[in-house]
Amino acid sequence: MNGNIPTNLHKPTRYQIRLQGHLGPQWTNWFEGLTIQLNEAGETVLTGSVTDQAALHGLLKKVRDVGLPLLSLNCLDSDQTMSL
């Protein structure tokens, strides 16, 4: 199987998404189930479980709609890292 895709696609997978810029607290409901952390480098870090690839694509659409540049997408449940 391709090394960039988690090997168990039927199990929720934890991801970390880094965005350039800070999201305000009003976005907590929009990203329900994800932890939103703001760091000193001026980035927002979203972390949480995603049920499957379709849910991941939906999450990435939400990220796009927010309008902050996507810095990276990391799969936390495996040794694989997908950086953009």
C-alpha cells in the first residue's frame, strides 16, 4: 500500500492540521470534535479523530472555507506524515 495513506482505513485516524493565522473562539462549533490550539508562531493547530477519508475531505473543505492558508496535514496514528 502507498506509504502516505494510513494502513487501517476502517478505524478513525487522528490528524493534526496546521493553518497560518489564528482562528477565533467562534470557530469551535464549526470544527466540532477537534481541538483548536493557537501557537506563538501565529498558527492554528487543529487536532482530532477523523472517521474516514470522506470525513477528512469534508474537514479539508471546511479548512478551505475558513480562508487561512493550510501549512500541513499530519497523520498522528502512523509513522507517515503528509506535509503540504
